[in-house]
Amino acid sequence: MQKAGYQISIAVRSVLCLFYVIFISFFSSSAWGGIHSAPVILTAQLIRPVQYHPLAMYRVFRTLPDGTAKAIPFQIDEKDRYGDYILDEGAYPNTKLSNGIFDFRDELTIMGNDIGIIKTPTKWPFQEPSVLYEVIFKDKEAVPQGAIYIGAYFSKPPPLDETRYIQFLSKQAEIVTSRYRYRFDHNNYLVVRGIDLYKMNHQPYPLIDSSTLFMRADLKYFLTLDVNQQDIASELEAYKRGPIRCIARVNFNYNILKLNFDLGMYTEVSFFPNSVVLPALIDNPLDGQKILNRGSLFYYGFAFKDNPWTLKIDTNMPEYQEKKITDFLKKEKKYESKYWFSAISRDYMIYVEMEPSVQMLNTGNIPLFYRRNIPAAELAQASDEEDRLPGSGLVNLAMAMDLTSFNEGLHNVAIQIFIENRYNENILQSYKDLGLWTSSARRLSSSTFRQGNAPESSEKSKSEEK
């Protein structure tokens, strides 16, 4: 039986990181200007000219109409050679892997609302940088829409912008912004104690009561095993708190028949003011078609406070149908490159997007959408005869996957979730178009951004600083 437990633990490892926090929290941000309200992640390799300066010497600016440089909040997150984030807090920080230089896989992050006009700054209320780079952003039509200016200093840089869009209260196990509060479960980071949305009048609105993880692995010629969050032990291993995002690394152990198996698996989740990003690289050692019977599935779902059937739902995901998953997918002849759903109410809108790996699409391993016609308050008392997902009655909104079509191999999966505490069709469409934006970087000549520094401008800056 220990061998059986080990086999199942591998299956859990194959799918768990894909859906950890699939609906984990939903955020919103308001700011002035910009090209959109979503976070912008710039990888060092994609803005090559900006690389190779010490981390502490970078500053980021937008340009005001009169040419004045205005500092904007940003953060740089390093990655090691394996692609893991370098995190400085928690039980197991890995800061010793830092080289202190912005390079290769490292990421510079800003908010889209902080992007400014395309105009080289020439007025500096503080010391101008030693080197200045221009990063231009183009929309889906390849039309330039905005720019930021990244400065590198060879001596002491000016103070950072002190704006913080997000906070991680580690003792309370909560992530908080001006728009939401997400409460981790202290005993198991796989599930939530609740998610509250702050309305435009700053009054908290309970959005989600709880979450549920469930996997059914029906092994051919063997046994059927049901696994939920109570069978998985999780630990917050390390984290990082920045002004733009908080990153949490969580590892997992699986308990079966009082035996504890180290899954050797972890996931790194990025929380932003208005979104959650879960890039997942899944190494699946098992072929679901060979070892699992029909009906094997995985889902992550929520007890949504509102009845999901009162929301306006739009999606390109097939509907989950119990005991008919494989038959339904065989009828599909064409698969989308990404799957999404939006849920709209009078007070908020949610948008969730998932990009399966090419291998997953080739085998029809695509996400399935589930909702139940009942609010969270009535789930516990609902009859088992009513339509529901297996394993738990405390779910009325979920995303599921058929494990029998999850084949062996390495899978790249991208998941992102957004929410706004108001309905705006233009904002919703901007989320759908995020993948179509492009950026390019170049180094500016020193004469270009220093030409406006007349003596009177310097005197004015000194008086403003006083």
C-alpha cells in the first residue's frame, strides 16, 4: 500500500501546481493615466540594453507633458538559474543566490497605469541618471501608446517612490490592498479563509467563503483514490514583499494512510494589486490515458457568496459534465490557444485566463467550466441529489480538468486572474488583449535627456526639495 501511495503522490504532483490558486484572489487598481490597469512584467532578456547594472542603482520614471521626470513605483525580482524567484523572507529565504545585478531571467515590474507619454524627460527635480533607457509600449495594432524611462545611477540614486500598491501581513496570513483582502488558511495554504472585495465606497463585500481542492484518481486494475486539501500539508516556505507585487513560495506534502510523502513540489504565486499570476512548469511523469479510468479529474473551486447563476457569464470553456468528460472532449475538433471566462455583476467583474501547453492541447486536455445554481450560504444544506461536483458540496464555481488526457511530459501553463470592482467593457477587453502588447528598449544619448537642465531649473529643484 505504501507503493500505491507513492504512485498517487506522483499524480498529485503532476497536477497540483497547475491549479493552486487558480481562483486564489481577484483584485483591482485605480490610478491616473497609463495604457491599461494591468501589471507589466519586463524580463531583462526582453529589454536587453537595460541589463547589467546593480539592482539598487535603478530608478523608473514617466514623463510629464512639460518634460519633467516623475518617479514611479517599480520593483525588480531576481531569478536563479533554475527560474525560481529569489525571496528574502520566510523560513527558507534564498538570497544567497542573488548576484545583485539585473540580468537574464530577472523581472522589472510596474503598473500599466503608471506608464507615461513618449517624450524624453529633460527636467529633473532631482539628480539626473548617469544612463537613461527608453522603453516604448505598442498595442495590438503595433501603434506606440506610452513609454517609461529607466535610469541607472553610477553614484547615489535619488529616493524611491514610496507608493505601495499591495501589502502582505505575514502574521495575519493576509494580503491587503485598497481594493481587496485575501485571507490564507493558516493551516493549509492551498485553501482560503475568505476573500473580501472593497467596493468603490470602501465598504468590504464578502466575495468568497472558502475554497476546495479535489482529485479523483481511478487507477486501472487497482483502486480509486479521492484526495482533497485535508490530505495535502502545505507550508509557506519563503516570500517577498514589494510595492508592486508579493511573491509566495509554498511547498507540499501528501498524507495517505498516515504515511507522509514529500511531493518535491512547490509553486510560486505573484499577487498584484489587480491580478494573480501563476506561471507553472509541470513535469508530469505519468500518462493518464494509460493508467487512469474515465472519471478521473481534478478541480479547484469556491463557495462563491453570490449565486453564480445571477452573474453574466461568458466563456469559451466547455461545460463540465460528470461521467461524460472524455466523451465530450472527443467531439471537440479544434482547441483554442487560450481559455477564459468572465463573470459580471453590478458591483464587479472577474476575468480568468489560462493558456494550456501545446502538449495539453494536442490531447484535448483543456479546462472545463462548472457553476452551480446556489449561493454559498445554502451549499452545506443542499441535497446530495442536486447537480454537484464529486467530493464536496461546498463548491458553486470551479475549473476542472480531465486527468485521463493529461499526458506524460513537460508542460508550460500560464494562468492569470483579474477583477474590477465596477463593470467597464473597455477594461475587460484590455485584459483580453494583454498578450498582444509589445515593448522595445533603447539607450538614450546623454545630450538628449540633459539638454533641458538650465541653471534656473536646478535652483527651482533645490527649493522644491526644501
